[in-house]
Amino acid sequence: MLFIISVISFLAIHSAPNSFFASGELNPNITKESVEHLKEIYGLDRPLYVQFFAWIAALLHLDFGISFASGKEVRDEILSRLPITLIINLTSMVLVFAISLYLGIKSALKQDSYLDNILKQFSLISYAIPSFYLALLLIIFFSVGLGWFPIAGVESIEPKEGIWKFFDQAWHLILPIFVIVFGGVGSLMMYVRSLTIDILKSDYIFFAKARGLSERVILTKYVLPNLSPPIVTMLGLSLPGLIGGSVILESIFSINGMGLLFFQSAMSRDYPVIMGILIISAFLTLLGNILADLLLLKLNPHFKRGQS
């Protein structure tokens, strides 16, 4: 599957119009002969299938090639951008799932109540508002207007040391993380609400209530265990997002992470960097599915291959 994904990605990228050498990234005064020489150096003058298998051979040694734009190893480019993206997206993912589970279950337990209606309206707003628009509103109001939060970046102009550096970076990341969490909670909360309502309508819940079990016991013994499989699956599918990051938000907040790197590489047709990020994301997607299946097997030991 990973090989098929790499073939499709490689063909799609190289089928796009223009190339790095025609996208304005080079010196406009460079001669045609120099361009041809650069293509020969990077192997772009060879047939497409030769380029692909040469890239696959290098990939087997974890060699993603050299970036056209920076001249650095793609692996080093990715590793230098990876930490900040992991921090933002891992923190956001934990908050999104924790808040969505709490609000979704709360909304289901109070179905058709005043609280349920408020939460449904909040979900609609969360799902509908574009993340870039919300980010700009927050910057205008809290950064430009009130001056409470930094406008962009992850560190202050005057560098901090020790624990103050941690607090300084955390202060810079509050708005980006809030935008991601606000945009992700709505749909997941309604998904959890729908699943919880279906579970609460089950016969075993009816008999549990008839036995006089408290709401807390019903939640911990019946609702949460039955919510676990779909939530675990969602977690597995969220794994690639830890690396891909948010292209739009990293661009708006000038965060030098993986999302911004992917955007810049796509705009300049930096093939090695684009393929490196895509292949890592594809690998994480497949890995997330495998880990989710293994965890589901652990949660339900009676599950066997071929059984429904």
C-alpha cells in the first residue's frame, strides 16, 4: 500500500505544471545552460521511471534526497521543523478528544435540554467557521487590539532562558492551539453525542437502570467501554495530523513548522521535500490504522480475524 501511494504521489507531483527551475526560485539572470546543468545534477533530466526507482532506492536507506531550495538534506529539514509541529498538534489533539468526550457525553445525557441545545449550537459554529478567519479575528482582537498575545512566531524578540523560555513559547502558542481545538471539537463532539445516544438506547442500559445502578457506574461500566472502539479508530486516523500540521495556521502565525515547510515546498515545486513529507504522512496513516486495530483487539479479546 505504501508503495502504491508513493507511485501515485510521485506521478501527481511531477505531472504538475512548471518545475522548481521555472517557478521563480532561481536567479532570473541564470542562463539556460546553467538550468540544464542543474537538472543534470539533480537527475531531473532522466526518464521519470528512472527518477522514481532511484528515489525508492535512496528511501530504503532513509535518504529523502536534497532540497532544491535550501540545498540541505530533506531529512534534516524535516527534523528541524518537526518539534514545534508535534508540540502544537499533540497538545491540540489531546485537548480536542478530552473536551469532545466530556461535552459529547454531557450533551447525550441531557438530550433535548437547554444545555444540549447550547452545545449543538456551539458545535455548529465550531464546524462552520473557517480556521483562518477565526485566527485573523483572534489576532485583531487579542493581539493588535488588547495586546495580550503575540501576533506571530514562537519566541519573543528578546530571547528567554531556562523556564522562562518555556513560558514564553507557551504564551505564543495559546492562540494557534485554541484555533485548532475550537475547529476540531464541534464535529467530534457531535459524533460522540450520537454514539452515546445510541448506547443509552440499548437494552443492557435499560436493565442496568432497572437494577438501580447510578449514572456514574453506567457511564464507567457500559457507556465508556462501548465508546472506546470508535474513539480509538479516530485516534489512529489522527496520527498523520501530528506531522502534517496545519498549513494555513502555521502560515498565518508565522510558525516555522512542517505545515509551512510543506506549503513553501509545494509553491516552489521542491520535489524531494514534498515527497518526503507525503511518504511520512502515508506511513503514519497506515501505522495509525494498524495500531488502532491492535488496540481494538486488546480492548475486545473476542475479536478474531474474519469474524464480524
